[in-house]
Amino acid sequence: MAAERRNAPRPGLVLDVDRSTPPILFHHGEGFRLERLPPGRSRIIYPAEPLAGLPDPEAAIRHALLNPLDSDPLPSRLRPGMKLTIAFDDISLPLPPMRRPDIRQRIIEQVLDMAAAAGVDDVHLIAALALHRRMTDDELRHALGERVFDAFAPQGALYNHDAEDPDGMVELGRTNHDELVTMNRRAAESDLLVYVNINLVSMDGGWKSTATGLADYWALRHHHNVGTMQRSRSFMDRHRSELHHSNWRQGEVIKANGPPIFQIETTVNNNTFGLDGPLAVLQKREWEWSARDRASFMAMHAGLRAMPASACRGVFNRWLAPYEMTSVQAGAVEPVHESTTANVLAQHLVPVQGQTDVLTMGLPYICPYNVNSVMNPILVMCLGLGYFFNLYRGRPLVREGGVVIMSHPTRREFHPVHHPSYIDFFEQVLAETTDPAEVEAKYEAQFATDEWYVHLYRTSYAYHGVHPFYMWYWGAHALQWLGRVIIVGGDERAVRRMGFQPASTLSDALEMASDVVGPAPTITHLHNPPILMADVE
Amino acid sequence: MGIAHDLGLVRMRRRLPSPARAFRARSFPLRAPNVPGGVAPAAVPGRTGADFDTAWARRWPARMGRAAVVEGPMRAMVQVLASPRRRGTDRLADLDGALIFAANHHSHLDTPLLLTSIPEPWRHKVVVGAAADYFFGTRLAGATAALVMGAVPIERARVGRRSADLAAELIDDGWSLLIYPEGGRSPDGWGQPFRGGAAYLAVRCDVPVVPVHVGGTGSILRKGRTMPRPAAATVTFGPPLRPEAGERAPRFAARIEAAVTALADEAATDWYSARKRAHANASGTLTGPDAGIWRRQWALDGRRRTPATRSRRWPNL
């Protein structure tokens, strides 16, 4: 049966809940809840099963490099004496981090092998992390492999992008919307910039890779702002995303004034928890749980409940997803990204008829900004109202004025090294206002230019001072759209600080939601992760 | 004469039947018949060397015992003596089924080091090609090698199909093979030219060859030394090689040797500069310069990352 599924994975499913429907799995941070949804007016959206990975990834990569889209083959663009820079996605992709060998390692080794054949000596590798925290040596080693790390890191040719280095950034110009375009100096002054991307969701890749990943605050603020987010429908749909429109305009400037770019994009399937193993039950449909699945779930559930939160985090942070590469394409940015997006959507899209009054979602332990870290309340908001809410094409899953119910412990915990500015944002800014526009107008510049935050970003492993603002803006579209946000099982003070309502149980939350959307509302549960994207008609 | 003679005990002992004398005095059919003169004796099937039967060592009880030895005392010994650094196992991520691991050979420690370094799922389903004349010279030595290392006899002194047939049969049955194409341990720290056995088996069985470079074990227990001296060792697995369409074994063997040579360069320097030299056919040689002994030794010291001898504090008070 498993082999059949592997060859012919089932597409996503919208299940109408009736009395026979078993309790449904809700992720709940580093734990889980089993919830019954009201029959007759509830539905559950299940992701598609993982698509089969490429049978020979190494050969597929080689083929992509030798047969690029709208570009000469990579070997013909390499020559002795040239300046080659390879930029790659940072720790925020994929989620959770994948098992070795990471896709970045596979690609970069082949790119470097071609560069070695061409006799290229001047090669730099840069983690394109924009304003994210720096990657540690261990994280770089995991992403790029021992060979690449040992060959380049000791001589200082493998490093993290530094958007606050006064000598390390260059201005490439302005778009016709007067948006500034900046880029890492080394990348900008290279004879060829190779960008290596992993596309987990349709938001990733394209011009966002270079225009965002290698830029600084002064360029990012043109699209990482409240207005852009509120005008994006959604930022997961490139053609209806103001965020991407701005990035694409910046891409035009890069094309005109920046380095030649050879873009390499890849997609992975949604095999997040494995087809077998201890977490496989998390990506099965509940009515298909075998006795073994149920036993392993109960054991895991009981174990996690008995452990302190930090220990649970440790357990989950050690999980490496067995993702498989489903496609790889290389060449010019635009055609490559079109192909990539089609491949991402082939895995993620699930057709859904119409909107709902109440959208429920179980938030897992991880989001792009807490890898090997703590999921603080602001990241809970960003994951739920930023990422999950925006995983739609067409219209939002929930109607305007509807309610989102999220399940997460939402502990008042912050990683002091990774998220120092988040603490101040939570304690100072949110204590005064939760309105994204007001937050942006009153506080953004202060946090973005704070010298202490800049120092921590550059020398420690801290997210940039402005980063919590972006996380808040990420949910601006949802905040504007929704009538109420309820968090089930969350820390009451933390939830109220963010302007949301706490509820102890899902039943309570549904009762509270009926105050906004009326009695007996329709309910849709987003059974995510593994990731899905609703194609709402 | 002594007291025993005085007491008549000597005479008594002479009269008692002697089992040894009776055994020696046994006649046919209690003893083997003599071969009549002028008749050529029939060939006796050998039970040592290449004829040693190792099938029992691949049955489950022996495999379980070997796994316990490899994961227990062998791993501990390797850790203490070699503190190995293992690299390149990720290059095997896309492979399954039987493989041929072709490694350079410096020391008796190479096999324990590799048996504890080869990743799952191959580690406990691997046989080691061992010199039939050395490891299977006696039945006790052969049994020990077969049980502890999973050794199978490989003829290196004379040409014969028996070893190749056995190895091919095992590979077809899903067993991986660890083989040292140099045919023996290095006499002076430099490698020896690769023979064609690994390449021949890869072509014949259509399985990939994983080139492996072992470094540092010569400093621990080189040929001719009996007591090991702890030092750092490295194991580097290379990307798998497959015979190309129509490629014959000698040519493929040369590719395997070149791959191990490039891995040696990678282990001594870094991956990227090693790749550049490999593309420029400048990886050096595994067999060292064609020069006198001292110049070969001199060149060898230049390649070592770590000193062959441990540094000593001075004065040693």
C-alpha cells in the first residue's frame, strides 16, 4: 500500500465532517490536541500526499546546470580569473531543516566542481539572510556539507551576509516607484552571482532571493511594510502580491545595474514527518491511523505532556525532515521562477469551494524564524496570521469579518540571543498599540536604527532590530480582514497583549466566535503541516 | 639403578599396554592405506587458502556475533587508536543495494577502521576481500578472519576464477565488498598501483564502486610493526563510480585509482583546491615519486597533515 501511495500520491482532500468523523489532529506548539469539530457545518482541508522525489537528484542538478532556461550553460559562464559569488538561502529554509545531504550542498558542490574545472580561484559563498540572524558554523556545515565548509570557511570565503556593514553594501539604483535597491558589495561586484534557492512555499524564490536576501533595511522597507502586506492578496500568490511586485521592480534594477545572475531554484515535496518513523502519524489522515500509529501517537503525546517545554523543544529541534527534491531548474530568474512556482503549486494546491465563517488551525512548533530557537508570541502571530492565513490563492479561506481560531501554547518566552528586539517590541510597543500602521509609524525607525540591535545583529546571532515589526506586518492583511482572533490553550496574558482572545478549549473558542459571526457558523480546519495552499473558488 | 628398579616397577611398566604404542601400531583399516608405488595420489580438497569455506560466517548467528564485535570492542579499539575523522558518507545517500568499497591500504587497522566507518545499511552486510595466502593460511586464522571481519579469501599470488566467482556471487546476493585493489599493505607509506579486481567485479556485477581513502593508519600500525601507536586517522568516501558503457576493467581501475588519489589530495588539503587539481590532472600520485627511498620518504612527510610522531615536551621532567 505504501509503495502504491509513493508512486501515485493522493491529491489534497476537503472532508465534510459528520458524526462518524474521528477527532482531528491539531498541532499545538511542541504538542498536539485532538479536537472534534461540529458535524454538518465543518470541513477539513488535508494536504496532498508527498510527491515522489527525483530518482537521481545529482543527475537532475547536472542536467539543469548544463541546460538552463534562457541562459548559457553554467560551465560556459565560468572562466579563470573571474569573481564568482554563490549566495544561498539561509536557515529559514526548509522547515524543519532537512536531512543530509541538504539540497544546497548538492547544488553548490556541483557548481563548485564546474568552477574548479574552469579554474576559478576567487569564489565566495554568502548566506543570503537579509535581516535574519547569522547562521552558526554548525548550521552552515549542515546546509553546505563538510567539504564545502572546510574548503571555504577557514579562509573567510564562506560567511553570512551583513546588511549593516558600512563598507559591505552598494546602491544599485532606484525603481520607477522610487524604491531603493541595495546589494551585498561582494555579490554586486562579482562577474557572476549564482543563487541557490530552496522553495518550500510559493512565496520563496524569484527576484525575492537576491532583492531581499542580499539587501539591507533601506531597500527592504519599500516592501516589508504594512501597506504592501495589506495590498497583497496574498503574498503567497506572486501575481497578486504587492510584496513580489516590488521585488520584481527591484529585480529590473538589478538586471540593469547589478551582476549577471544564474538562478538555481529547487522544490521539495511535503514529506515533513516521513512516511514511516516516529512522526509519520502526523501526516496521515486520522481515519487511516493504524493501531501502531495510535499507540505511537499516544506515547508521544503522553511523553511530551510529561516533559518541560524546553525539553520538548529540544526533541523537536532535533527532527530533520526527509524532504525529497521534486524539481530543479536553473538559468534566468523569471523563467526559472515560473517553472518553480508551478512545481510548488503541484504539491500544495488543494481546490476549496467557497469561504468559511471560522477558520481553525493548529500551529506547530516551528516557523521560519525560530529554527533551533524559541517560538515567541510574535512568531505565533506571524505563523498563524501571516503564513497560514495567507496560504490561499483567489480569496482568503475565511470570509471578511470572520474569525480565526489558532491552537498554540503561546508562552511568554523569548530567546534572548536570537530575539532581543522582540522582547522590547512585545513589552514596550505592543503594550501601547497593536495596530500595525501605528506600530510602523511610531516605532519602526527607532528599532531599525538602534545601535545595540545593530551590534547584536552583526556580531551575535540576533535578528535585526526591525525584524519583529516585519513579523507583525506579516499579519497585517489578516488583522485588517478578520473580525476576531482567538488562541486556544495560549498563555492568557501573552494572548491579550497581542490583542487576541484566549480560550481554554475549542468549544469555548467556537462559542466566542459565534458572538462575531453568528450562531452555527461554518468552520474550516486547515490541516497544516504538511503544507497545503487552498485554491479558493 | 634407583629405587624404582629395586622395587621392580620398571619391569611392571614395560609389561603394561601402552596406548601410544597401540595407536602407532594400528594397521589398515584403522590407519590410512599406503599409496602403492607408481600410483599418483588422488588430490585432497584443500581447506585453507582460497579453498577455505566461509559460508558459515554469513549466516545469522555469525553475523550477529560479528555485529557485536564491530560495534563493541572493534569500535572502541579504533576510537582509542585512531580517533578517526570520517568524511563523505553523505555521498552515498542516493545509493542502495550492493556496493564495492575500494580503498588504499596501509595497515592491518584499515579493515577495523573501515568496518566501523562504512555507513548503514552496508556496514553489517559487507564482506572483506582478504589475502587467501595470508589470512587463510591455517584453519584457525581463516575462521577468525571470517568471523571477526567477514573476510572472504582472495587469491593474489596466482590467477584463478574461484575468488572472483565467489565475490561476484556474494555481490549478486546483495553483499557489499570491501577490497584493497593494491593487493596488500603499503611497504613504505606510499600506495601501490591498483589491480583490476574491483573494476572487474563492478563491470561483471554492474554495481557502483565507492572509492575510499584511508589516511594516517600507516602511522599507527604500518607494515612490519607489531605494536600500534595512537595517531589521528581519516576516512574519506568518494562519489560512487560506475563503469561507463563499453568500459573495460583496466580503464575503470585507472579511474578508481585516480578517484582515490583525488580523495587523498582532498584529505591532505581541502575539497575545492583538490577538485581544481583533479580537473587539471595535477592531483599527484598515490604511488609517490619514482625516486630513491629517502626522497620518497621526504615527499611523504610533506603530504602528512599531522606529524607521524607525537610531539614531546622538553625537557621531560
